[in-house]
Amino acid sequence: MQLTAIRLPSEQSVDFPRLLDRLNSVMQECSIEEACALRYWEWISIYLAGEQSDDMDCVQTYLRVRNVDILSSQKDRQAVRQFYKEYLGEESPFIGEPSVQAKAQGDFRRSMQNGLTGAVLRHLKKTADQLGETFGSVEEFRAHAMSPEALSGELAGKIMEDVSDAVITVIGTSDPLEHFLEYWSRQHVGRLYFCHPEFEAAEQQCLAFDALPIRQEEVGEALSQSDIIIVASGAEQRLAPSQTAILESIQKQRKKHQLIYNWGNLPEISAVFSRSSSIFVYNREELEEALVQARKKRQRILDRFQPRINEQVEEFFDWLYSDQRYRFHGIVGKSHQMQQVFELVERVAETDITVLIQGETGTGKELVARAIHETSQRKDGPFVTINCGAIPETLLEGELFGHEKGAFTGATSARKGLLKEAAGGTVFLDEIGDTTQMFQVKLLRALQEREVTPLGSSIPEAIDVRIIAATSKQLQEEVERGTFRSDLYYRINVVRIALPPLRERKEDILPLINHFLQKYNTKMGKQVEVISKEAAEALMAYEWKGNIRELENIMERAIALSVDHRINRDDLPVSVFQQTEPISQESTQEVRTLEEVERQYIHQLLQQSEGNYSEVAEKLGIGRTTLWRKMKKYGLEQEEN
Amino acid sequence: MAIVLALHFGSLVLYLLSFLYYWRFFVTKHSGRTATLILLAGLTVHSVMLVLYTAQRNILPLGQFALAATSFVWLFGLFYFIQEFLLREQEFGVFVTAILSIVQTISILTVDYSRPLADILQNVMFEVHVAFMLFAYASFALGFIAALMYVILFKEIQGHRFGLFYSRLPSLEFLDKLNLRSVLIGLAFLTIGIGFGMLNAGEAWGFFWEWDPKLTVVFINWVIYLVLGISHLLLNWRGQRTSLLSILGFLMVVFSFFIVTNFASTIHTF
């Protein structure tokens, strides 16, 4: 896995959605697996993750051809370090301010919503968030004002006790005018005046910032009332002599403290307000010097955190090079289908929404349900599983909704019911498609009203559980056939997580084999470390009707039977080989070389997928570059193009 | 008396320790809570000491310079503590605790618990007089600290140097208000205190006023604070000028309370 960070000039961020679209096409073109874009201070950074390093060169060429300047490009550790630094705003003047991180999170979310990100970048973001928590708790980061507007606020705070009834006048025409207006409108000051040479322009700005526009001729008057005067850049407009006179007269009577923040270096201001005991005048150079000092101080604090960042970078690479990255709460999944499932799980876990998990037997529905529970707020509550298909209806009802003593024959004592007992936790209803209509009505009522009425009782009781339902049936069809109630179907089908069968994600087989090798080695105290090539190939080609559960059983058996430290063909059950079907039915008669078979198979898949290389590569369980090499070898690429 | 001395000494140790912690807080912004708790512990030990003394001798601990000084320490510490509790501002605790420690040390070095009380001082009027004066001095001390901070911060802000004081101290306006409030309260107590003193003098000496060194200094002192109060109330003076007056006034207090009392010959016992 290669990581690359590319910095582009900030013009690229003007149309952010379009940039994300373009990123998407770059990914297609260069077979990049994951990407995200962060808008940042004076540039925009894109982060790419792909299998091969030549893919990254492809991106650079792609950008150069389209005349996009590349400011800088970093690889691997440098790229990850850059991500952390930008995510935390380290190189911006606003480092440590929560807003920087919020902005980065927003941009990342957009990349995620556009489907650009995957497990690697998501993990990168997660670790950056953790770093951010460490940083955010350091008050010293926010101890120094980093921007002109924050400095004006800091100075005001050092002079006045509170600014809630202060009068502020901002004059000027250009940057950082809006920052000043925005900053001071957020402070909820008494009054905020804004003066611009063109009154209409002032009115426009004032609408956005809840300020009062004033005309040129009223400036003197406004300034005389102001506690804080902020002169932004571009205030080269001269004050009329009469206004200067007004200022002079006020200056003499003024008893209250006054702050004059002469960022724009308006000459009359500094001339009139000489240093008196209650007026503090600051000119541009002094303010810039203060900002430089503040930045130095912050840098010193930041230097203390460098080791922590480096440590995090190393931790990230440890994670990247282990199979940890294909794991999610005990679920192993390298395929992009499974990665999407993981992403969905993380997103649904945030809320209490009902989830329907659909997947063939043995695809790990319960594991996914458990993962949702463990990722959610309810993780400290109980997780209760009930297999609806395995219990007779009446018992199931008593089990779920509870019953009173003597509600039916054999009910010798009252029972609370699982929905009630699992308060604060999650109830997982497996095989919901196997329930009767009667039960479905009651379940719907419980979900709808969030209360249950125990059998034999008439008093409904409130429940506080999250419901996750699962089925191996195609519920939509069941609804059409009338065996499953449509109202319940729509109630539980709010979010559906479809688990793909193992045969549709062959690239997960090897990671799963490794996972089970580890698991059963520990369990049985064995040291089977490898699987022979033939055995692995046989497993890759197998149909896996029983999905992962079947794979697990076969692996358990194979490890148990294995005599040396590897799994051989003989350790696998015969059925694995019998079921393996010929690759192409038409050509069973003639004997062909392996290469011929390969060529034809690739050709066939390419035609089926209409040239989607990623899809073909995934189906074949090989990398895209390998696929590309093979296509070249068999001369398939001309045909495709 | 041994217990009283031990407690006297114990409170000094706690004040010194709280000074160290307030110092640490001022520089690093850490362990501010610990500093406050230690100060509170010091005040508690000090209170027990004062109560024990009063119980044993059946007179308030005001009868000699060292005891009046320790009462001043207690009052000043209490004022500061109330201020910190109400205004949540503990940046200048370091200066307050420094003064507490110094004055308490002087008090321990000069105290003589067994010395009998002069006859003329054995009446309630005298105790009221001293109590009011100490109350006023503690108030002026708080005002002095605020004024001193004001002047330092003012110099930093106006000189465009953003140093340690700039990053630690509260706003100028806050310091200004604290100074004014403390001085005005102190002025009221000082006026009443002097009034009681004159009544006392009338009984003990037969005359109300005498241009004795001590009394003269106290008079000048009163005039300074009066000028400050009037200029603020009538002319709305504040900020720099008020702060300088407050600093001057308190320096006079120190002069009259420590120097004149101990080194000049005066008819006023202390």
C-alpha cells in the first residue's frame, strides 16, 4: 500500500464538488483505491492510497497533462505526517483552534460521501481525530492570538473587562476586513459600525455581519462613541479635516479606555491619538510583530508535540502493514464490498436506527450486528441474540415480550421479556423472515410504540432497545408472496446492510484463511503456518455455498488433520475438489494450456464487466496491475480500447 | 501560649507554601487549585491561633504591634480569598501571599505574648479603633496590589510588549475597578478608625489630636486616599492616576505602620 500527498494551489478548491468528481475519475484512470481532499489555508491537499507506486506516478502525469500545478508531493511517512499536521492545522496560523479541525472533518466527510475513501484513509482520519483530542486539550495552543482579528480581540480583552456593551467601528475596504467583521459580530458587542467609502458596499457587508453601515461623513461621530476602532487594510481614504477636529476634541475629554487597532495604518488616526493614559494605539508593524512572537511561542509548544506525532505515524504504519486493517470488530474483510459494509456500520452506529442485515447463511450477520452494537453508544449495555426461526411462536412471544404468572400452561412465574431486559442495549433478531404473521404484528407494534405488553397483562411497558434484524431470505420476495408483512418490512428496512456471499469476494478468502489459521492454532495449540498453493487454489475456486462458516469448518478440520506445519491438498475434504466446476463449459472437450484458459477467462470477464478493470481484478482475486500485465501479455488491451 | 506560637508559625509555613504554588501558577498556569487550598489551610490555622489567643488572654489580638500585624495578615488573606472566590481571578495571589508571608514573619520575630497590655489600651473603644484601622489597611493592601498590576500591565500594553504579565493578568478595567472598590471601602474604614482613635485619645491623653510623627503620617495618608476618592467621584478619575495614588497611599501605610511605629518616638503606642 502506497500513500501519497499532493498539494495543489488553492484555486482548485473554488469548485470543491467538481474537484471531488475529478478525483473520482483520477482514481478510475490510475487504479487508486482511496482518495480524499482537504482544503487548507493556502492550498488544497489530496491524499491517495493505492497498491502500486507507479499508480501514483500516473496521478502526477494525469494532473500535469491537465495543467494543474503541483506544489509539492510527499510519499508514505511524509504523507501521513503531512495529513496529521494539516488535519490539526499545524502549518496554519490557526493551529489548535477547534474550527480548523472541524473544517478538516467536514472536507473528509465529503470525500467519504463521494465514496472516495476506504479503510486506510478512514483509519488515518480516526487516528488524526485522536491526536486532535490530545491537542485540543492543550489550552496553551489557544493562549496566543494567531490572526489579526483574534489579536484585536485579545487586546480588547486585556483592556476592557467585557465587550458586551462596547461600541466597535470597523473602517476599511479590503482584507482582513471580513475577518474583523465576522470576529466582532460573533462577540455580541453593543454596537458594530462599519464604514466603507461606498455606502452601498457597506450595506451589503453589514447584512451578513449584523453591523450598522455608516456614511463617510458620519465617521468622526462614530469614532467618538467607539471603544474599539479597527482600521482594516485599504482604508487609504482620508478623514475630512473637520472629522479630525472632532477626534481631537473627543480625545481630550475621553476618560474610558479606548483601543485603536490601526491595521491599515491610517495616518490621521495615529497622529490624533497620541499616547494618552486611556487610549491605546497600535499600528500595523507592531501588530505584525506581536503575531510573529505569538507564532514563535506556539511553535515552541508545538515542538513538544512532535514526538507524539511521529509516534502516531509509526503506529499508523504498524497498522497498515499488519492484517489489522482488514479487520473490523472481529470481522475480516479486505474486499471493497466488506469495506463498504464497515463504513455503513460506523455510520448507522451513531444513531438508534433499526437495521436489517441480509445475507446468505454463514456470511457473518451476527458479527455485523455485534459490531454495530460495539460501535454504538449502547456498547456498555447488553447484546441479546434471539434466533426467531429456532423457537416455536408462542415461546418466542413469551421470550421477547414477557408474560405474567399463569399466562399460559407452564408459566409458573412471571417473565420480563428480552426486549425489556435488554434495556440500554441491543436486541438482535436473527432469521426474522421465519416468523409468523401473528408474531410480526406484535413485533411491529413493539417497534412502533416502543413498548411491549407482556402476555396475560394489559399494561404496556416502555422499552429502550435498539433492534437489529437479520434474514437469509430475500424479504422483498417474501413480502410479495405474502408470507412477510409489508408494514413490518418497511419498518425494519430503514437501513439495509447486504452481506455479499463469499464467492463474490474471493479476495477475502486468503485473509480469512490466515485469520482461521491463527484462531485454530491458538485453540488447538498447533503451529500450522502456511497453506500449500494447491490447497489455497482449490479453496479460491470453490463455490462456498455455506460461506464463511463453511470455510471456517473446513479450516478447523484441516488444521486438526494437518501433520506437518502446513495445510496440504489432502487435509481438505474431497467435496472441495468435486464441486469445482470447469471454468468454461463450452471448451470442456479439447485440452488447452493454462495460458489459453487464463486468456479466455480474462477476456470473458472483461466483456461481462464492460471494461471495468477493478471489478475484474477483484473477481479474479488479483491486483489491478497484475491484471494489466496479463492483459498486455495476451494482447487484450488493444481489444478493450 | 506554646500552642499559639506553634499555630502562628504553622500559618506562616502554609502562607509560604501557598506563595510558592501561586508563583508556579502565575508562571505555568498549573495547580491553581492547590494554591487556593493551601491558602485556605493557612487562613484556617491562623484563625484558630487568633481565637485561641483571644480565649486565653480574654482580649483581642490587637494590643501590640506584632499582634496587630498578624491580625492584618489574617484580614488581608481573608479579603483576597473572598475576592478570589467571588471574581474567580487568582493571578495576583502570588503578590498577596508574598506580602502575607513577609508581614507574618515580622510578626513572629517581634511578638511577645506575655507582655501585659498598657492600661490605656484596655478598653473596647481601643479595640474598635485598631480593628477599623486594620480593616482599612487590608483593604488598601488589596487595592495596592491591583494598582501595581494595573501599572505593570498598562506599561506592557502601551509599550507594545506582550510579556508574561500581559498573558497572565486580567484586564485593565478589572484591575482598575478592584483598586477603586478596595480604596473606597478602605477610606471609609480609615475615616471611622481615625474617629474612634480621636475619641480614645480624648479619654487617655486629654486631647484629640497632636502633631506627633505617627499621627501626622496617618493624616497625610488619609489625605492621599481622600484625594483619590474625591477625584474619582467628582472628576471621574480612573486608571493610571488613581493607581499611582493608590500605590503612593499604601507605601505611606507601610511607612506609618512599620517604620514610624517602630523607629520614631511617638506617643502613640504602635
